[in-house]
Amino acid sequence: MSDPVIVGVDGSASSLEAVEAAAREAHLRGAGLRIVHAFGHASAHLTPGATPWQPGDRGLEPMVHGTLVRAEERALAVAPGIEVSRSVVAGEALAVLEIESRAAALAVVGSRGLSGFAGLLLGSTAVHLAAHGRCPLMVVRGRPDPAGPVLLALDGSPAGQAAVAFAFAEAALRKAPLVALHVWNTWSERAYEGPGDPLTAVVADVDHLRAAEQRLLDEVVAAEQEVFPEVVVERRLVRSRVRPALLDASRSAQLVVTGARGRGGFAGLLLGSVSQALLHHAHCPVTVVRGKE
């Protein structure tokens, strides 16, 4: 069997929604589902005099068992017959899930967990895994349109090629159409530097720039279309600010796929501003796919 789909659970409503999404993904791939529950403290967060967790402390064992049973029941309700395994690990969730991701086809988490602070739109676990995980990360959020397309945030960067391949494969698995959305503006002209609105900044030849961005979109899509000829693709070139255009398009999608960093990212950053905006504000689940950077 192929590498499993892993899902982090903590008993929260958000994590149980993630379990359902992960079960569907495992079923689509013919893969197993691994439910991961991590418990423990980061050493830096221990209060004075606190001791590490002990197996018998305050009835945690029954509580953890109940959380895993509920998670497995939810998984099998949406994907009967999938192989489910459980993993309970003593350690900080961030570190545990990062290690688990090294042998996974896909990691799935909810947008918020029990440890989230009120008012935060996205939990720290999701942000950390998007930047440091070793496999694609799906963050379950929003209200996806089951009949909508898979939305690919295409930027044409070398690091983004892994996201293109993932989006085509995901659309094929779901038997869904794919919208390859490439958003451009005059900041796309690398020779241009300076202040101003990227929609109105003057460049030498806007028509030439538009044609170049269309060629980029066509070339990237055509290469992957040969691998997945069954996927119906809409190539959508939009002149706009990137983040608002992608967030608006996510309203009618069942999934957004994006790279971790794009052409405009600063060297050394593991997660770009566009992918962060999608993780925090998209109207449907988002999968972040890291390339070889």
C-alpha cells in the first residue's frame, strides 16, 4: 500500500472535520489513514514546578482513547473500508506531526485546535506544518463547493511546479475540473522597481507583459495536461492583485492548491504571503505543496 494520509486530532470540532476530509483523501488514493494524537509540553512552556506527563495523570489515558475512538468512527462513517491506524505520541504536536509527515502522502489538519487562542484564524500547528512539513499539507477550512473545481494558484515559479502536479493529480482523483488561475499585474515585470499601485504602475509594454504571462500559463498547464489528459482544465489569466483574486475564486472551489512560495517571495522564507493569506482566509480547504527550494 502507498504512504498513508495522516491527520492530527485533538478532540476539537475542527480536528474531527479534518478527520473526515483525510478519510476521503485516503479512500481516493487507496491508502491507509493514520490518526495522530500528540500530547505533552514544549519544554519552554512548562510552568515552574511542572512535571512531564505521566501515563496515569488525571485520567488522560481514557480521554485520549475516547478522542481516538470518536475520530476513527468519523473516518469510517465517510469512507467505510479504509484501513485506519492510530498513533499516540508523547511530544509537542508540531514536532510529532512534522516527523510523521516524513512518511506520508498527505497531512491533514483543522484550521483551529483546542490550543488555539480566541480570535486567531489559524492555529500554529497548521502554519508550522505548511512551512516545515515533508509532504503536502491540507488545512480544512471554509465551506467547499462539492461540485466546484480544484483551484490551482499558478505562479510559474520552479518551486511551484510541485503544486501544479499535485493539483492535476487531485483533480483526476476527484474527477473534478481544474481551474488554473494565474494572476498578474505590472509588478510581474521584473525590470520594474519602485512604489505605486501594481495595477496602474507604468511599464514599457503592458500588452507584451500580458502575452508573456499567457505563455507562462499555457506552457505550465500544457506540460502537466499531457500526464493527465482526462482532466478538464480552464486556463484563467486575471490582471489583479494576487491575494484578493485568489480568495474570491476560492468561494466556488472545492479545494485550493498553492505552492509554499512564489516568484515574489523573499529568499529564506519558507511560507510566502500568498499561501499564508489563503491558509487564513480562503473559503474552502487549502493544500500547500512545498517544492524543492
